Amino acid sequence: MGDTAMNTEDSQRVLEFLTQVEEAAEDVLTTKQQIVDLDLKRNKNREALNALRHDLSNSEKVKVCFGNVFIKFPTNKTTEMIQKDQEQLDKEINDLHKELKAKVNQLNNIQGKPELRGYSLTSLSSDELKAINNILKR
């Protein structure tokens, strides 16, 4: 009877482990998909900004779609709205990238794999890059 109890306990542990791995992997995939979706929206905004700069520079107002309705809106205000949206999207994407790194490391930890080396590196900000360039020029 001891073997049966042990097998049941082992089976339960394996099932809990697989459930943890599946939940962590699903969390990683969901975050990746959110990044893809936001990046698509950011690319569409970039296209709209280019169209406003190049094709429609002569018009004072443009038609903007709000939900199911098109409204004539001043070009400069439209550009400003899209730029603010771009800033928000950039922030959300950066935050999701940080979350993704933590989630991937958590998944690796659950699976007993080593943490990814160099995966949590961040790029230099423009101010940091300028400072380094100034030092190198000396």
C-alpha cells in the first residue's frame, strides 16, 4: 500500500509541476502577444504621422475616425494626439518587455533551467550615450 500512496503523491507533484509550467508559459505567450498587438498599433500611428506630414501638409483639417464616426479635426491637433498615443504605446511596450524578461526567468526557474545571461540588459538612454560620446571625444 505504501507504493500506491507514493505513486499518487508523485503523480500529484508532477501534475502540479506541469500546471505551473503551463501557466508560466501561457503568461509569457500572452505578454508577447500584447507586445505584438501594441507594436502593430504603433506602426499604424507612425504611418498616420507620415501621411499627415507629407500628403496632407496643405490642409488645415483632416478626417479622423473616432470609433465608427469620422470627424474633421485640425491637422496639428490630430498630429499631437497621435504623438501622445505613440509616447504611451512606447511606455507600455517598454513596461511589457521588462515584465516579459521577469516572466521568462520565472518560467526557467520553475523548469530548473538557468537564468538567461544578458537577457536583462537594458540599452543606454540618449543622455547616457551622449555622456559616453563626450568622454570618448576627450
